[in-house]
Amino acid sequence: MTTNTILSGDRPTGKLHIGHYLGSLHNRVKLQNEGKYKLFIMIADMQALTDNARNPEKIRNSLIQVALDYLSVGIDPAKSNILIQSQIPALNELTMYYLDLVNVSRLERNPTVKSEIKQKGFGQSIPAGFLTYPVSQAADITAFKADTVPVGDDQEPMLEQTREIVRTFNNTYNTNTLVEPKGIFPPKGQGRLPGIDGNAKMSKSLGNCIYLSDPEDVVTKKVMSMYTDPDHIHVEDPGKIEGNTVFTYLDAFAEDKKMVEQLKEQYQAGGLGDVKVKRYLNDVLQEVLKPMRERRAEYEKDIPSVYQILKDGSDRANEVANQTLSEVRSAIGVNYFDNLK
Ligand code: TRP
């Protein structure tokens, strides 16, 4: 039996938040603990640099925070390899070969990249590395022959691009070296967690996040300030559930679905105040976050040991990626010295 291989990752541009947890971290931990997969979790610092080249300090500082986020949610270095993208040189060579199999207009059509370009306001000055990051991401995935990629919904275009590259590569060089990956996405309707202000997206730039590393009192304050139904003014007024962030979060995080249904009924009928629902949500979230906070505190006591975990993961990753690279070189025929003694 062949074991399945998982590759996933995040850009270290800031601390991870509960939207990341819901979107993919949760899936990764679950898959890790099923014990059927070989896992590679990548901190994609080079991808983060594609639009932060002049601010490398931010990436350097975020990298250790993301590592702590991973460890705190239960990514276990004894079961999973946590690695740093820039420390795996084979990825760059793979990217160069793949770039020759992709055309520029295909890159310009990638919907996620398109919306990022708009949102980041590059205008005419799109960094070339940014436009091509989906190709580098294809290298991330294929270097490990990953068949399974647990990610948020916005990453589907990267997987599509990767599958195209895999097919083109294998056809062009008449090989079966590269493996087509499939994505694992969050359950329908839970793809994206809104911000605490009700904005459709939880994002650092909007300042509407609950971070995995937020202390207890900060979480409480954020929950108590959350956007609900603006027309629900008096406790006895009937309230709306749709677009009510507090209920969206309860749907996502509360284990006790019956309780949530009861609260919803009561809220819609009138007679249930926002504060009560928020207190319940606060309890629910604190219960999710508490074990993370405790694990984080342990690892924070010894940051060099966290870097050691990243080095060990990167070392193991290099072994696999170098093997794939050597197969890729042979497939293309740039393995000139293989037969020399
Ligand atoms: N693009 C991903 C993000 O923005 C990060 C990433 C880089 C990634 N390489 C990857 C995700 C490979 C999955 C597989 O979150």
C-alpha cells in the first residue's frame, strides 16, 4: 500500500487567526492524527516575499509566530514535517523548469492572483515573482509528490494550475514522475469566516481578526464587540440570524448544535439579548483556544528548540525534494553527469 502524502502551507505575513484554523489547520491536524498520511507543512516565506521583498523583517518575525501557531493547534513534530520553503533549494530549480511550460496569459487569468493584485494595488508594477507564485506553489506540492492538499477555498486555482503543470510535464517528457494533487476544503458554507465586524473576510489589514495567540481577555473583548443584527435593539425584539456574525461563529465552532438551534429560535422569536449569546460564544471559543494557548506557552519558553524543529523538518524535506528533482532532471535530460564515475 502506498501512503498518501500531504503538503500544505501558509505565507508568514502575520499571525494566524481562527479563520485559518477553520479553513485548513483543523483539517491538517485531523489528517495528521488519522495516521495514514505523510505530512509536510510548509512555511512559505519565499511566497510571502513576492510582495514583501523590501520588508523582510516582517516575514522573519512572522515566520516564528506561524511556527508557534502550528505547534499550538496540535501539529506534532513527531508526526509531521514542518519546513521552511526558502531552505529547500530544489524548489527553485523545479520552478524554473515549470515556468517554461506555463504561458503568461494563463498566469494572468488566475482568479485568486487577480483579486490579490487588485487588493494590493500593484497597478502597473506587479512583481514578476508575484505573478508567477502559483508556479512556485506547484513546485512546493510536486516536490513532495503530494496527492492531498488541505487548504482554504481560495487555493483551488493553485491546485488547478498545479494539475495542469503535472499533466503537461508528464506528457511533454513522457514520464510519470509528477503526481496530480487534489484539494481538501472546509465543509460547504464554512469556507470563509467573517471578521468580528461582519465584513465577509477575516483579515489582518481589516483589523477584524481573533488570533490563535490572543490572550483570554482580548478574545472576550473582541467577542463582546462583535457585529450582530443592527436592528436588534431591545432584548424583546425579534432578531435576525442571517448575517449575524455571532451565530455564524457558533455554527462554526460550537459542538452543542442543539443548544445553538435553541438560541437561534429564541433570538428570532425575541427575548434573547446579544450579550447572552456573546457570552456563550465566548465560552465556546475559549474552550477551543485554551489548549492552544497552553501549548504555545510551553514552546515559547524555548524558541531555539522551535527553530531546531524547523531545521529537522527542512532536512527531511530536502531529502524528498532532492530525489524528485533528480527524477525531473532525468526526465528532461539535463542529467549530463549521471554516468560519470
Ligand atoms: N498560497 C498559500 C496561501 O496563501 C500558501 C502556500 C504556499 C501553499 N505554498 C503552498 C498552500 C503549497 C498549499 C500548498 O495561504
